[in-house]
Amino acid sequence: MMNPVSRGLQTQTAVAAVALALVGLPGQAFAEDVVLRALMEDVPETTIVEKMLPEFTEQTGIEVEFQKIGYPDMHDKLVPQLVSSNSYYNLLAVDFLWAGSFPAAGWLTDLTPYIEASGFDMEPFIPSMVDLLNPYDDGLYVLPKYNYSMGLLYRTDLMEDPALRAAYTAQTGKDLAPPATLADYVALSKFMKAEAGIAGAAMQAQRGDPNSMEFSNYLFSAGGAYLDNGTVVLDSPEARTALSLYIDNIKNGAQQGALSATLDDTMRLMCAGDAFSMVSYWWMLAQIDDPEACPAVAGKVGIAVMPGGHGESGGWGWGIPKNVSDAEKEAAWQFITWIQGKEASIARALDGHAPVRSDVFADPAVVAKYPYYDIAAQVVASGKAFPVFTYSAQYQNILGTQLSLAATGETSVDDAITTAAEGLEKLMAR
Amino acid sequence: MERFGREWRIGWAFAAPGLSMLTIVMGFPLVYAIIMAVSSMTLLHPQLTPLTGLDNFAVLLADPLFWDSLVLTIRYSVLTVTGEFVIGLGIAVMLQSVVRAKPLYFAIITIPMAMSPISVALIWRMLLQPNLGIANHLLESMGLPRLDWLGHPDLAFWTMATVDIWQQTSFVVLILAAGLAALPRDVYEAAEVDGAGALYRFFFITLPMLRPVAAIAIVIQLINEFRTYDLPYVLTRGGPGTATEVLSLFAYRRAFLGLSLNEGAAAAFFLLVIILILTIAFFALLERGSRRP
């Protein structure tokens, strides 16, 4: 007969084993049982990644599910999950505007130990993209996913149109050419609206993320900035010039309804051939250049760095929530390294993805398919960033409100810039 | 009946399960929100302590955007509820005289109410899209200029109110139609015998007798409109400028974009107090009116 002590020991050992299994032994063993769930922005980049998911599942046995929604709703859906005890989303798509607040709130897992343990090569990643998504020095929380630096997309067929060229020369005494300054661009936009019978600029001036992102290009293009070594320098003559030109373009160059328009509206307008230009994400060119999606303008759109030499830089990255199991973290890391590896990145780039790895920008197959990649690389390299800090999302709201109020004439350009600068100072001091 | 007698105890016993549930699902969140409004809780500091007293309220009261959104919410609520009531009453009275296919009319009228506000907002956003929307296409085909429905600061407010009235009127119609159907016929018959005309009957019999039902419809709609969030969120995001920034949207921005759950809760608390005051004042007025000889 078994003595009571040894029976007790056996029971305890069995309970301990079950408990260990339940809490999850670290590592690979359970990763393949995980279903990865991510909330994704409903943009072409997501569709590109989505198409590759079966391949990843086939290789690893890990299922990946994407929920696609519009950008403005993403933050609201993510935050409650990240503050809960266990996040439903175990793989995160992180916009650079959240790269300040998410790690500051302690919601993200530091990826450094995973990088070290797996030997994942970070060398090819464009350093400015890594820095953009990781404003803190205490770790690496977000791995670059794709780049959305902004540039000037414009209709080359209209620039080459003899009648328009003649009219432009007659009116200005100059040849019709890509604009060298922000003022030139706004003047060109107004000219096209008057002479070509379409909107000179498809503008996304809805209050909030759309107008603050768009305006940032005008600001950098005019030589202004938000910060200089951590000091707020927004309240400047350059910023006033930028806002005045921004408003001028909304009123006299853009489509009707620009003040309520978002990225989707501008995309539709440009795709339909109803606009001459738009200041937008450079990867939009691959979508607009698609003869099936946009037959009216495919092959007729070019890209340039913002006049003045600088546009808005932006990007998305991958993160892993802190409040998920180790097995989920392991599975998420497996996915991130796979999708951001060279092979998958090139495959994505050939499908229209905006790379974050320098080796993809230099890949012969990619360059052969997209001859404008040299300009795209300049757009990425010359981009300047919106302030990334804990309250970036709130600052976007403050700036967006002031821009919108100035555009509707409810406040002056001077007051809008001063208030926006003060708002930034207050939030940075918080 | 004895005050704490058997019936009293049985009454409370039957009511207790329901009241307990109400306390859990309504009372607890309400109390928690109030505590949050006087706390230091933010998304970066998810603890209620230390309590900050009325600081969060003071921050809001010092913010001109808060006052703008408060005034706008009052204007918006009064405008939409008035519109819904006037149009709803008109339709309800007309439906009273309909004899054939009445259920069909009711079914059609109920459609907007059955749709979720988000769907309604998305549909109207497409219809009112200035360049590709059908509304401007119709205007143009009639030789009229295109309108910037949601992008013009003056027009956006009225557009949003109109969409709201379009959706919410059906609820008012249903309530008022039920109220009209329940009015006693003999009063009308007596008035007709006395030679009262249709207008006289409407203003001096129908409206006074409908007052309790109308009051309920108005109070419910006032509460709904004060809480409006979905429509401005989808249609305009509060813009252009702050032309459609209602108080609930302001509270949302504070809580989720500003990460300040405490200030968001304080803004929502203001909303609650206003709705409570309005409701009490409205029923007090109604009570006083019904006592008047």
C-alpha cells in the first residue's frame, strides 16, 4: 500500500505540473497553438500583408487574424484592451504617434530580449524609422513595419499639356514646372483649379489627424518646425506663412468640402482624375498608378519631395502587448520577424508596400518595377517628424482644432499658431 | 394600509431583484464615474488615488472649448427636439386619419429609427459628399450650386441637426401616435356637437390631453440629444473648427485622446447634471400645468 505521504507528494507534483502547463511554459512549445489577433488600419498595406498570412500559417502553424478598421477608431479600440488585464489583441500595429504614449504607459513589451535571443538582424532597418518609432532610450518597443512619409503627388499629363503650359507661361512668365517652394505649389494648385477645371489639390483638412498630418508638410516645406532639440519653436514666421498658404489652398485650390475630407476622400478624388495633386503618403502612388483601380490616372501621376525639401515623416510598427501570455508573445515575435524579414519585405514591396529596410529599397526587382523608388527614398530620407511624445494624439487634436478654426476664419493665423505652440509646450511639460 | 405591513414587505421583496440589478448595472458605474471625476485617474496612471477634489471640474470650467461645446450642445438639443416634435406631431396626426395600409406607413416610418446611428451617419456622409455625393448631384441637376454640407462651419451644424431629426422623428411619431390613439373619443364628439372646428379641437382638446405623452417624448429625446455622439463622430469629428463639437465628443477627446479619464468623467458628469436638471424642471412644469384650473 502506498503511504499517505508519497500519495500526497504525487498529488502535489501532479497539481504543480498542471499549474505549470496552465500558466504556460515559456517558448516555442505553445506558440503554434496561439491565434494571433491584430487590429489593423484598413489601407492597402494591410491587404498586402493579409495576402501573405496563409504562407506564414503554413510555415509555422500559427493562425493570424486581422480586424480592419479606419485609423480614427483604432486608438479607441486598442486602449481599453491595453489597460485591461488581458488584451484581446496579442499583436499590435502601432502608429508612430502612439509610440510615445504606449511605452510610457507600460503597455508594450520590450523587444530587445527577443531580438537578442533570436539573433534577428536589425542592421538593414533604416535608422530614422527605428528612431521615429522608439523615442525612448530604455528599450526597443516597436519594430518598423512600413513607412508613410509624405510627398507631393501630381498629374504629369497636366504638367505636359500644351494648352496649360501656354496659359501658365502667359500668366506668370515662367515655364510650367514642378514647384520649388510652397508658395509656388499653392499658386500652381490655384492655377490648375482655374484652368484645368479640376481641383488643384485634393486636401484632407478634416480636423484632427488628417489636417495636422497634411499641415505638417506645409510647415516643414516652409522651413518651420515643431521642436528644436526639445524646445518648442512652432511659433515662428515660417509657421504663419505655412498656415496662410495652407488656408489659401483650402479656399482657392482644393476641392469643395476639403474641410471635412479625409485620406479616403482625397484618394477617391485623385483616383477619379478630379484633382491635379495631393500632399499624401508616397505609397499612395502605387495604388493610384494601378490601371485596374484607377484607370483615369494610371501612368499619369508622378511624385516629388515636398517643395522646400522636407515633408512629414511617418510610419507604423509592430509591437507586442505586455498583458498577453508568454506563448502569445513568442508567436507574435515569430510573426514580426517573418513579415519584416528580407524575403517577405521584398515580396510585399513588389505588391506596393512602403519598405522600412534599406536592402528592399536597393533590391533590383523592386527598383525595376517601381522606377520612382529613388524619389521615394528621397521622400523618406528628407522627412521630418511630428512631435512624438506621451501626448502626441492629444496634441494632434489641439493642433487640428486650431488649424480648422483658422481655416474657417473663426480665429486668426497668428492666434492659431500661438495657441498651437502653447498647447505643445503645456503638453510637453506635463 | 399599515406603513411597514405585509403588503409593503411583499412589494419590496418583489422589487428587490430588479432594484439589485439596477444598482449593479447602473448605480455602480455611475458612482465609479463620479469618483473618477474627482480622482487623478488617467490612462497613464490608472489608479483613483490621490483624489483631487474639484480640480478636474475647475480645469474644464477654465477651458473655453468646454463652454463652446456646452452651448453648442444646448442649441443642438433644443433645435433637434423641437424639429422632431413638430414634425413628429404632424405625422402622427396625419396618420390618425389614415384608414388603409396604416401598418405599412408605420413600418416605413420606423425604418430610420431601426437603423444604428453609425450606419445612418455613414450613409448620409456618402450622400452629402460634396464631390461625389448624390445630394449635390441633385442640386446641380436642378441648376442649383453645390453645397459644402459638412465642410462649411455654418452649414455643418444644420446638416447634422437635419440628419438627426430625420432619424429620431420616427420615435416621436410612434409615441405620439400611441398617445393620440388613447385619447377618449367622447370629448371630441361633444366638442363637435358644440360646433368646435378642427383647429379648435386640435389646440384645445388634443394638445392639452396629449401633454403627458408629449412630455415623455420630449424628455426622452432631450436626453438622447444631449448624449449625441455617433453622428458628429462619423459626420464631422466635431469640425470644421468646433462647429459641431458637442459635449459628449469633448468628453471623449479628453478621456481617450488626452488620456485623462478623470477629466472625461468630469465632463460627462456635467452632462449628467444638466440632463437631470432638465428632466426635473420639465416634469415640474408639467405638474404645475396639469394643476392649473
